[in-house]
Amino acid sequence: SAAEKGGYDHFMLKEIAEQPRAVADTLLGRIGVDGLLTLDEVRLSAEELREINKIIVIACGTSYHAGLIAKYAIEHWAGIPCEVELASEFRYRDPILTRDTLIIVISQSGETMDSLMAVRHAREQRSRVLAICNVNGSTIPREADAVLYTHAGPEIAVASTKAFLTQLVACYLVALYLAQVRGTKFGDEISQIVARLGEMPARVEEVLSTMEPVRELARSLAGERCVLFLGRHVGFPVALEGALKLKELAYMHAEGFAAGELKHGPIALVERGLPVVVVVPSPSGQRVTHEKIVSNIQEIRARGAKTIVIAEEGDTSVEPYADTLVRVPAVPTLLQPLVATVPLQVFACELATAKGHDVDQPRNLAKSVTVE
Ligand code: G6P
């Protein structure tokens, strides 16, 4: 009903707007006044956490994209080797699992069958399983050794938005907590990052307040057949997520690529007028990849692509090559997905609406896939 949608036309719009609150709620009570993280609820002892020598993140769909971003955070802050795998692939190969492997399963619903089967497979091999879930008491957290709940609140729209942002927050918390418990070399950086993480609800709010040009752009592209998304570092999974949203909602052919792979294939797809969304890394946090992606933007533009550039405030280097420039606040590199994903959600939602599609109930898709 209209009341349930809180004045919005669609649940998805409401859920996109709720993201600052969802992020704040997921942080709530987990950062102490001393700047230290308190994740006692995770129920794995400091000793167990110190024994971990490998992490495998398992998930499906949008949750998998959160997992891809988690890898960058876990390896950088906690210094633990991390793999990310689609749940549907995991148990059909022969993953090397030991007691010291930590499985992190990410699932909004906690009911996705592929993810549940992967959890069972890992537990049979005696690996410990930490679930990141949004639905209290759902099956996956009940079967896991430990759970860190995201506090996005109920997500009704089939395409995940606020749950994704809170999954990222949970992944950052786990990575930073592992670093804290294990005492990695990034001690100083970690307390600073924890403080910056606490500011993210305000940063997401800022992004939401500047989305009108993105909506206009989306409406202008409703007649397109194909959109490419490029990113590097944590911007690569953001590009994958932007493409997934467009497939799910607008039924358009959309692909996300690692910008460094452009010359190994994707550039052959670039033709006059093709919209290409580029998620640009921070020039200060990712100096080298930033420079390389700026030349990628020049390359595709020289071939006639319509460049839609998502770049940090103050990054002037992209200005000459952006047909449309979308600004996001400058935040620490690893946290950029929290701000950079939002314009892509808005873009897909608006474009799909312009095409007359039901964004809450896309064709052929289910909120929670409980069959393998
Ligand atoms: C379905 C939904 C997606 C979701 C995926 C994983 O495909 O449509 O939005 O990302 O399942 O769901 P989960 O509940 O495990 O995160």
C-alpha cells in the first residue's frame, strides 16, 4: 500500500532513501567511545580469530559484490588471504578448507539455497562460518557458527540497495575487527578509518541530495540498448553492481568490466554513442589506478563513447573527458563503494521507471531464491 511505501512510489525508492539510516543502524553500538570496535556478538574468541589463516567469502547476486569488496578490505587491513566465490560454484569444486579457514557467508535474506548449501559443505569440513545477514533468525545464521546482523530493516524491493550498503559496512567492521584483534601494522590507520566509517551516513546523505542530474541522465538514456560499466580496485565490484542493477530493473544488456581489461576485449564493444559509466578511484588513495583510468576514459571517448564519470569531489583531471560528471564525496579509498554505488542504484531505478517497468517486482526474479 501507499502507506507502507512511506510516500514513495516504489519500495526501491524508499529503500534507496533509507540508506543513511540503514548504515547508521548497522554501525550503532559497534564502535566504542575509545574508537575500538566491539563485535562480541560475533562469538568467535580472540584466539580463534588469531588462528585464521584464510578467509573465503561466499554469496550470490548483489551480496557477492559486497564480498568482492570485502576482499580488498580484509587483505589490506587484516592481512589475511581472502578469496571470494559464488555460492553456486563453491561446493562443486574441491575447496581446500581447514579448521583455520574462516568462511564468511553474506546473505540479505539468510535463505538463499546456494549459500545455505555452501555453508553446510564448509561446516562438514570443520571450517568456521560467520554469517552476515539482514533477517534475524533466518536459516543461514542459525546454521552458522557466528553471525553479524546488518540492520537495514526489511528490504521489500527485489533488487537489493540498502541491504548492500549495510553488507559493506558489516564487511568493513569484520575486516577492521580482525585487524584490531590481530594487531596488524595498520594500527593508526585503523582508528582513523573507524572514525571515517562513523561519518558515512552523512556522506551517503550528501550523495542522495545531489541525484537529480543522475535521474535526468537516466531518463535520457531510456532508449539505449546497452551500457558498459568500468571500474578498478574497489570500483570494479561497484561497476559489476551497477551493471547488475540495470539488468535486473531495466532489462538492458549491461556489463561491468575491470578497466584494466579494456584493451583485452571490452574496447571492441565501444562504438559511437555507447554510454559507458566509469567509476574513478580516488586520486589521492589510488594514485596509479586513478591515472590509468583517466587514460581509459580518454581512449573510449576518442572512439565516440558517451562517458558518464563518477569521480570524487575536487578531482579536476576527469573534467575534460566526462560527458556527464557525477560527483561523490571524498572518502577513504576502501569506503568509496558506499558513496559510488548510490548513483548507480538511482540511475537503474530511474531508467527502468522511464521504460515503464515495475522496479519493485522485476520480471522473472525473486527476492529470495530458495531453490538450487
Ligand atoms: C536474489 C535477489 C538479489 C540478491 C540475491 C542474493 O537474486 O534478487 O537481490 O542479491 O538473491 O540474495 P541474498 O538474500 O542471499 O543476499
